[in-house]
Amino acid sequence: MTSSSSNVPLITSNTNYNIQRNELLMQPYAALDLEYRYDENNSQKPYSIFAGAIVDNLGNIKSKHELDFVNHMQPEKELVKWIMSEILQYRLTIGWNTKGVRIQNSRGKFSGINSDLKIIDEVCKFYDISSIVAFDRRGVPYIRGHDIRNFSAVPTIRKLNKFRYYYHIDLYNVYKKEMVMGIYNGKYLNLKLDTVCRTILGEGKLEYMDGQKIQQLSNVKQLEYVIKDASLVMDLSRHNNYEIFDLMNAISIITKVPFDRVCNNSLTSWWTKVINDKINNGECKPPTLDPIQRGKKKIEGGLVLDPKKGYYRDKKLVYVFDVRSLYPTLIIIYNISFDTVNCSCCKDDPEARVPKEIMNLIHDKGEKEQHQGQKEYWICKRYRGIIPKLLEQYRNERFRQKDLGNNAMQLGLKILINGCYGLFNTKFFEFADYRVAELTTAFGRRTLDYMKHIAEKVYGFDVIYGDTDSIFVTDVKGELDIDKFLAECSIMLEDTEIELVKTYKKFLLLGKKHYIGIHQDDVTKAPDIVGMEGKKSDRPPWINNLQRGFVEDLKHGRNPTIKLRKAYQDMEKGQVPHERLAISLTLERDPSEYSDNKFQYIVGKQQNAKEGDTIHYYKANCLGKAHSDPAFIDRSEYLKTLQSIFEKQVECLGYNYNKHVKGDSTLDDFWK
């Protein structure tokens, strides 16, 4: 089977991809925030709202406290009515974690947390007043306005709705998207409003307080707090000239998914809308895979070459060659799509058969040994699949948008292009097709293997590592060999584009997906730290700082064991401040849903935390090996962590951890 060619045109002039700010942002819109108390023992009314704030994009700030309505018999009821009336003055409102709901699954387990819109509705039900909140078929809340169908005889209710339709965007749903995290290089380590804002805006919540602490403050301070939170949400929405909202709007224009739904939903729903539109327009055939067989299955991913561990430096530069957009490119070249794999029209066409070389990469070991029941794939030769067609259109349009300087649009197209492949082996994608996923990865493994062969056998490069779409090589004689290698790969690998993406002057390779690279241009480019345990967010700041220091020492040619030795001694003597030893973790479930010997249960109960809250704890010699009180710190556990993270790193540089970090003496040292 040869690659499929197609005369798919550029996106036509009839497709309007000219981006402007979304109309919802061109009129007054507001950020809202509530503060409430939670009483888990009050089953009739667990939530009590005591403050609310509205901050709009025109600079208007409005806030109320329940004490402002003290002359009424039910102050909270009047406060909620005021909050809802203010929300209804704006067609668009935004918030942080405002659309969350707590639901119970079929096993009786709860997940999720109730947030502002849900709590407004709960309070309305308690006081038997009209709610502006409704729920979609998934149980997710949205702002509907007062339901005038149920109050047709009450003119005052009808007049409260200023607009026919209302929109609400939960910025939490926006900033948790991987694509948005990628824009900020993963710098915010959790999705707490304070963390995200301090990372992006350089400021955070009032005096670092959280919802629990402010309940002890005066009503004046509580209002300052709720106003600050609403202001932070507004500032996030407008950061860098609406950078993120413009990106969401670009995706809305491309996919024709409404702007607010792009913000609140995921890549899965965007692509589902695009494909369904094509099917409804007659531009796409239905899937060839039986619906019963759809869904997630275990398939082999990208090829990862065994690393040649070591420290590469001095004149032994490490070059990284990358296949640009590997999986989208292969889908385009080989016409891989849910509507082309094993089509009915090409079953008997030998030209449509997937090469045996690729099928051998797909078949598992058991199938090969039995020589029976093996999968058999062919790809349509008569029809251009909708996925390769769209990917090619999006790719061509992205080049055009880059030339026009339209960053939001080109980035939106890039996100759709690069995110498409991963959907085909997911559980919740309507057009999931594991065959698309395993064919794409199989062609990808062959591509990387071909690159390795050309690098080693033709040009004599030493391939020290490779992962999915990249190979890392040394022993490159000169720039001419690089140019020849790139050209030959492009010819041999059928229209794939290979590029030199990085050159490291120092490279510490510890294992698969674990390395530190110091760029040849180390002035403008920060070191690459990939997979290193000391960098991870669930490590204490003490370890994080030591990992950064290790990389800086590597960069500047200093002995990293000197700082590690000092850190070891300080820990032994108990001289490390406990603040630097605290570990933070966001709970994925309520503490009660963990077993009672897990630290999440123990510390969660100690801190009265719930799902979504961030707990802070220390390594300790007690049940669960953790405690929220620094008095229980077990220094030996931190020393074990230090060794587990840095022992291989220092030994790769030629040092001995026991000798140079712990300071242990050997018999040879004694005789010296």
C-alpha cells in the first residue's frame, strides 16, 4: 500500500476565519464570587451564603453581606435575591469553579464538589423562591434566568430577566485545559484560584487566605475578600489583551461550537460537533466500526528507544531531530480515518491492504505465535477520509494564519490538529476507533525506526535515545551531514518533515523520559528538565529547590554534590525550616473515600478538607507516613527521598552518593 495523495484544496474564501473579539466580550460582562458556610451535619440546608460580589469589565464593583439585610426576617434570602438580580444585569458572567456539582455514582460513591451556581439553586429551593439556575441533561448548572413559564402570572418575575438568553463561563474549566496549561508552560502547579493568579497575574487572594479562614473575620474583611476573588477572575479573563478568550473564540469560529461551550467543554465535544456537521451535510460517511466495538482498548503507543545512559558534554554535542506533527502527518499521508479503515468498497483490493510490515507491528506476540485470528486492515482507495481531509485543511489554513500574524487562530488550529489523534482511543468520543489509533502509532513506530536506521547506517551518527517522534544523536561530523540527513529522511519517509529542534552542549541521560539538557544557547534558553522526580509538584520545596540547584550547577560546571552534602547535613541536624518540608496535594476525592490508613484520609480529616481542596502535610513516622503537624516530621524519611531522587543523578556524573553526599568513609579512604 502506498501513501494516499489528495488534491484537497485550501480552505476556501467562503470560510470566514477572520477573527475578532467575541461579541459577548464587547459588551458589559461581570465576574461573580460567593462566600458560604458548609455544615455537613445539616442535611436540610448544608450551605449558607453570607457574602457575594460582582465586578464588571467597566470597573463597577458591587458587593453585599448578609448583615446588610439584617432588618429582614431572612437576611440570606434577601442576599441571594440581590445576587441573582445583579447577575441578570449581564448577558455574560464568569466565575471560578462555579459550574461544579457533587454527584453520586451507581456504587454510591460521591465525586465532584458543589459550587456557586449549584449552591445558589440549593438556597433558592430552601426558601422556595424562583432560581435563575437550571441544569442540563448531565446535571451541570447554567444561568437560565427566571423561568417565566412557571411565573407567567407574576409580572415582577417576568421583568427581572433583562435578556432572553444568558451565558456563564467557568474559568476553572478554561484553565484546566492542557492546551492552556501548555501556553503557560505548566507553571501553575494546581487549579486553585490563588495559585493560578499568582503564577499568571503576579497577585493572589487577600492575605493568602482561604474560604475557611475568612469565616472568622469581620464582615468588612469578608467583603474585601469576596471582591478580591471576583476581581482576580475578571483580571484573568482580560490578561494579555484577552489572550485565552481570543483563543477560545478562534476555536469557536473553526468548529462552529458556541463560544461559551468551547470554554466550558473539551476537545472531545469540539471534534464531535465538527464531524457530526460533516455527516449531516453529506460530506462524511458513517463510521465503519460497529458501535459495540468502539471505545478505549489497550494498544501499543509510540516507539521509545533504549537510552544509552550517561553524561554527554564538551565536544560531544547532542542533536535532537523531530518529525513535525508526526501523527497528524501520518493520518494525512495514509488516509487513516474512522470512515476509511476496513471500508466495504476496498475489501478485495490488494492495493488497499495495510503492509505486512505494519500489521506485524500491530499484532501482539500471542497472535504472531498462533498465526491465526490476526487482525487484517485495509484503507479505502476510492474515498478521502474526513479526518485526513480536515487535518490537511486545518494545516494549510494554519500556515496562512501564521503568515497573517493571527496568533490566536493559528494556535487554535494547532490545538485541533495535534489533539485529534488522541481521541480515537478514548472512552467518551462518539467516533472512537481503536483501529485508527493503532494504525497511526504503528506507522509512527516504523517512521522512528527508519530515522534511526538512516542516522546510524548511512551517516554514522550515534543514536543515544528516541521517543515517539524524536531521536537524540551524537557523533555528528558537521552541518553538511545534518542537512543531508534531513533531506534523505524527507525523501525516504514519504513527505514527512524532519527538523533539527534542539542542540545540547550538556546532556544528562538517566533513562526513558528522564533527562536534563543544557542548550548550546544557554543564555536565552532555559534548561530542559524532563521526568526528573525532584521537579514534581508533589515534592516538598526543599527537594524542588535542590533539583533546580543541581541543574544550575550542571549548567555552570560546578560540583553539585557540594550543595547536596550541605542539604544532607542540615536535614540530619534538623536545621531545615519546616515550611520547606511541607508537601501539597489536591484531593481527587473526599477523604472519607480513601482507606483509613492512607495519608489522604488521615491528613484530610485533620484539616477538615473535602474533594478539590489542597492538603498540606509532612513525612512522618506514623500511620499513613504523613501528618499535618510539623512536630511529627521524620527527618529520616526526607533523607530517603533525597537519596532516591539524586543518587542516580550524581552517579551519572561520576560521583558516589554515599561518599560525596552522605559522607560515608570506605576502607580505601582510611588507608589514604
